[in-house]
Amino acid sequence: MNAEVRYVVGDATAPVGGGPRVIAHVCNDTGGWGRGFVTALSQRWRAPEAAYRSWYRERDRPGNDFGLGAVQLVEVGEGLWVANMIGQHGIARPGRRDVPIRYDAVDAALRESARHCVRLGASVHMPRIGCGLAGGSWDRIEPLLTTRFTGRGVPVTVYDIPAAGSAA
């Protein structure tokens, strides 16, 4: 059963629809949290940031899988989770020539997130992951969503923020 990628204007931290839902987003591998979509997550819930920071701090402990391509699922409400996906190496800095996005890591994280969604019977909701501060291209991300989610019957909703001065 194939699902679809649906585009809406709205807030990805307030996912539309019913049933179990997973909000997916891309994190860096440096332990940094404070710019981009994560600020909206932190305004709504404390748990995703706290879990990410702990996951990073304890990255050298046995059994901790923190690193590129890893996923941390954090429950933030009944039937609602945030997937912290490590898909960027470092952070964007002035003068840095390469972009932080790592498409292979994003693909691995999406594959793991899709497993969680199938297990939970959940839809997945996200901004245009990896295309803001990580410097990625939506033309490279969107096909990964089709391969990892919709081909497995997991509906995907992508949220674009409203244009300045317009109502959502």
C-alpha cells in the first residue's frame, strides 16, 4: 500500500490528523541545539532537547548509538513522538565551504524512523528537513521520503511555514 507525501502550510510541531504521529527533524552530531526548527520544538516541549543533549553527553557509553544516521524517539504526548535524527555533520559556519547535511545519514535515519512509524502505526510529520541550516536540497531529500515512508504505507506530511503577513 503506497501512501503519499502531502504538503501543507502550517506548524510541524502541531501535526494535523488523528492517530499516532511522529514529528521528524534533523539534528547535528556536535550536541548543538538552538537554531532552526529545534527552537520551535523546545518552545512546545522540553523533552526532545533534554533527551538529545543527554544522548550526546553519554555518546561514549556502551550501548549509546549517538552518531550520523542514528534516531532517538522521544514521546511528547499520547500517541505523539519526536524523532531526533542525526543527519548533519557539524554546523554551518561563516566561511565554511561544505554544507553540514549528510544525505547517507539522513537516509539511514529515515529508514530507522520508518521502522518506528510502521511499528507504531504512525504517520510522519516534518518541516523540509535538512534544507535549512544543514544546507541540503529538497530535490535530494524528497525521494528518500518516498523510498523510506510512502512505499511502506506511511503517510508523510511536510509543513511549510506561512509567508510573512499571511494567515496560516
